[in-house]
Amino acid sequence: MVTAAFAVVLAVQAAAALLPNAPLLFAGTAAALAVEAVLYRWQPGVLTLFAKAHADITVRHVLRDLLLVVGLLRLGAQDRETQYAPLVAGLLAFYALHCAVQAVSVLVRRTRTLPVLTRNVDASALRLSPAPSTLLRRPGPRLLVFGLPATAGLTVTAVTDEPRCAAAGVALSLALALAGLCALSLRLLPGRRPADEQEVLDWFDAWLADYRPTVGLYFSGGPSSAYQANMWLEPLAKLDARPVIVLRERFMVPRIAATDVPIVCLPKVSTLMRLERSTLQVLIHPSNSGKTSQVLRIPTIKHTFVNHGESDKLSSCNPYAKAYDEVWVAGPAARERYALAEVGVEDKDVVEIGRPQLDAVRPYAGPPTGPYTTVLYAPTWEGWDGDPGNTSVIAAGENLVRALLADPGVRLLYKPHPLTGSVDPRAGAADRRIRELIQAANRGRSGSRPAPSAELGRLTAELDRLTTTAFRAGADQVERMLLQSAPEPGRADAVARATAAWEEAYWASLPDGEHQVVVDARPSLYACFNVADLLISDVSSVVSDFLASGKPYAVANTGGLSEAEFRATFPTVAAATVLTPDAAGVPALLESVRHPEKDELAGARAELKLRLLGPAEPSSQERFGAAVDALCAAAEKHRARMTRRPTEVPPPRRGEDTAVVMPQPSRRG
């Protein structure tokens, strides 16, 4: 509709210029500017299509002003052409300045594109500075704002036949463009621009030598995959080591959750290879990506794969895992999974460390004591392979939710996977319908609603202050790097205390029995574990993690397998209640949760917890730390051996035939 409107107003403006008709020309120009504003405010995708069709903002703006000039010439007498010649020259000068401003803005952007980005690191030595105004950096808004006086002046002149209006508008546009050019040009002065590439690299080498990192978390992925790295931040920070987080994508830097661990983003392979000369001994990989192979080239670092969750899916025994020096898993079940998969991961390279993230999950404390049974429905996403058994959202989600909402004693927490609907639109549509069911059920409940919690508001503000940095809207990566310098001492402990207090206040602030759709970063999945009496999920790592609580859980069988085949195929289902897509087993499941004497799977859950997550003692964090120490020691020994080896290949012993006979090219043909 906006595109059609743009075409209509352009046609109107052209017709008004050729007729000529001053009121119509005024109306067409005003409408064209309004459509441009709408495009930039609400339809950025249409702007991209225009640019691909070589109808970008400069072309549209030049065409609009050109039609105004044509209209002026058609409306005025022949002897007025000489009066309008300076106006045309002024317009041409303005567009020349616009091109110059754009060229300088590109140069400024290049000087502010550093080869290394950091967080939690003091980078003041790099002469970092706030970013230029967004208006100066973006050509579209800049041309609209700077060119508006000229366009307005020409339009008024078309209506009033007063050339001084157009002259004043063109002069003001020229002054604005010239001021913008000067402001950006000052950014290119040696003392005003950040350090150049070599200076930054030298600074980074010096920082590595001073900080002396020993263990790092390596992560590369898409914007929605940051949770895979975030779940390992706290275990990494608790290590008795000097940790660092290594990222590859610039957009990932702000997506890493609050942490005191230094973060470095190294987009180029050549910069990444500087880690080879550092003290870094171990890199921990929570996911596989195309860029993982690049860092695996560094022989001085030992690499271990920890994954971002374990389940019975094939992704939990990916053949790529054999590329790492070690594979760290939660418990014996994962070790067996790799052995059965025969993907090249040797048993000696598998280390059981538990799941350090789960140390904070509270154990089962008995059946529900209040008026409501809290059920957490946390389905996984649809996956890349199209297997209908991946997620229950499409085939069973609505049935499960209806069955749960039909019980007046249930409080439902619905926490969908962040990637739900990203591959299969049916999953996204089912997710929206589930949310609508929950909203309708809440409208039908009449439980008491607590007064707005002043304590929750205070804690939210405190957490935001501790975990986020206030940036102005136009801040670029260099400005963010400047503001996210070395953290205040004790911030991590303060965040942990504030998070625990916030979670307690959050759950207390909710109305009695009100169902919740949990999609924000707070409360976390593990916080939902602690308040839930029952989990309903799919074959995913959520099930394995929930077993740390020892509470009842159920898994939806939507892959078309019989229950016996389902249990045999997926060992994590061994202690679960299996639900069919029609959700017929939900009432009996709720009854077993409320009356533990009817729960026949409690013993199986305890046994499966040991198989999946390993023993309770020593803690997972202690086992994680021990695995890091052992692999660091192996890395040190490897470096020592490489140092003792001669740098040159020894000459062959006398008498050995060292000639290499190369095959001769064929003469046939």
C-alpha cells in the first residue's frame, strides 16, 4: 500500500509540474515527503526493495526536486529562467555536498570499525570516543532533513511566485550540508579518530600478555543462539582460572548476558590466530559452527566440546565432536550415546562433568501444598530436519494446553523455545494459538490480584542497573566498547544476590493461579523449574536438566512411534509419563503429581538422574573445574614438548634414498 501511495504521489507531482498547477504541485510534494517519512518509520523493508531497484533515497529526492524545478519553469514567464539558474546551481551544489558528506561518513565508519571489540576490558588507550550523530551517519534521514529546506522553499515559490523563498531554502540546505561535512571531517583528524588497525592489534597483544588468560569460552552463531553461550557464563566465572570469552560476530557482543568475564570479539581469522601466542590453554565450545574449524587450527590450545544441552537427539552425538581434543558430557548416558553412535569419538576422550548450571536447581520437596499445581510446559522447537517428533507444539500443543486449562487446580507456565516457528510456520501459528488460549483462560479466572509490588520494581531497576549499560540511540560499537569498560569490583556477586531476590519477588507478585507465558530473559528456565511441580516437554535437553530436581515429568510422543518404541528409542523418556497427541493422559498425570503414592516412576527418576547427570558429589562445578585443570595441564605438557623439538626437520641419514619420483605427464592425446 505504501509503495502504491508513493507511485501515485509521484505521478501527481509529475502531472502538476507539466500542466502546470501550483496547488496540485504543492499537495503532491507534501504527500511525497509524508510517504517518505512513513517508509523510514514503519516500512524499512520497502526501502531495501527500492534500493535494489536503483531507486534509493538520493534518486527519489533528486526526482522530487527536479519536478519542482520543472514546475517553476512552466509556471513562470520565459524571462524568469535566468532568475532560477542560481537556484538550480545551488541545488546541484547541495547534492554535491551530500555526496561528499556520504563519502566522509564512510571513511569515519571505517576508522571506527576496529579489528577487536571488547567488553569488561579497559580500552581507554585506543582513543575511543562517542559516535557521530545518527543523522550524519545515515544517508537517508540526512538527505531528508538537510534537503527539506530546499524542497520546502521551491514548493513555496511555486505557489507564491517569490524566488527569494526558494533561494532561502536552498541556502539553508547548503549550510546544513556544509556543517555536516565539517563535523564529520573533524573526526578524521589524527587526534580525533580511534587507534588504527595496527595500534589496536598491538594493544590487544599487550592486553593478552598482561591479563594472561588460561581458559576461554569460544562462541559463534546467529542472533537467536546467544542463550547457548549464556548458560555457561556462570560456571566459567566460578573457575579458579583467568577466563575470557571469545566471540566471532560483532552483533553477538551485546547479546552476551551480564558477566564480569572479559569478552573479546575477533571477527577476522588473522586476528583470531594471535591467540596462538597467548597463554590461553583451553577453549570450551558450547556449540558447533562453521567458524569453529578456524580456531581448531591453533595447536597450542586444547579444545573441548561441552554442548549447550544434552538429549537423545542426533545433535547430541554429532560427528563433528571428534574434531575436539575432549568431549565433556553430563553423565554415563551421554558417554554411552557416543559409543553407540560410532561417530569417531573415542571413549578415552569423553569426560563426565555433570551440568554445573543445575547446581542451583532445588530438589523435590513433596507434592503441591497450595491450591494450585504449577505445570511447566516447555516444548522445544521444530528443528531443521522436519521430523514431526521434534516438537509437540504443532501436533499436541493445543490439546495439552486445553487439557491443563480444563483443570481448575492447575497454574500453567508456558515457556516456548526461542526458535519456535523459525523453520516451520505451523509451529509459529500453533504457538500464537496457545498464547490466545492462555489469555482467554486468565480472563475467566477471578483470583485475587496483589497490589503492584514496589519491591519488585525496585529490584528490577537494581538488576537493570547492574546488568545493562545505558546507551544513547545512536551509539555504535566503539561507543559501546568505551562505556562497557572494566566492571566494578563485586558486581557479579551483587547480580547473583539481586537475581535471587528478584525471582522471589516476581513469583510473589503474580495473581493467585494466573497462567503465565514466559518469554523474557527473566525469569530463567531454571527459576521456572524451582516453582514447577511438573514438567511437560519434548525429547530435548530441558528434560535432562529438569531431572536434577527429581520432580515428575512427561514427554509428548508426536513422532508416530508406539510407546514401547518411543521409550526404547529415547532413553531420557525411561522415567517419564508418555503423553499422546490427544493429551488423554493429562488427568491421570496430574493425579499422580498431587498424590505421590500413585507416582510409580519416582525410583526410575532417581536412577535416570544418576545416569544422565552423574553423582551429586562432588558437585558439577567441582567436576567442571577439575576437567578444566586437567586439560590445562595437558596443554602445558604439549607446549613443553613442542618447545623442546627442533625447529627444522633433521636431514636424512646417509644412505637413505631421498629422491621423490614424480609421475610423468602422459604424452597421449
